[in-house]
Amino acid sequence: MKKTADRFEELAACVRELHSYEVPEIVAVPIVQGTPDYLEWIRRETAPERGE
């Protein structure tokens, strides 16, 4: 899953709640480089929706 750093805890809580593993792998990985079109796609896809 992809989320912005400020939404990490929200995502981690959701994974812990829904995952069957006792200790699921929940990690954050920085994006060091990427193609402009992919980085733009990430920005759009992880933007909070209006009303959230």
C-alpha cells in the first residue's frame, strides 16, 4: 500500500486490525528517485479525498 508519511500510523493501525499475522510487516520506505509520471501518479493516488 502507498500512503504519505503523515498517514503512516493510520495505515499501520488498519493493517494490524485486519491482518491475520501476529506481527505483520509494516514498514515505511522513502522514495529516493522515480520517473516524473510515476511520482505524479503517487501524489494523486495518495492525496486525501475531499471530506476526509
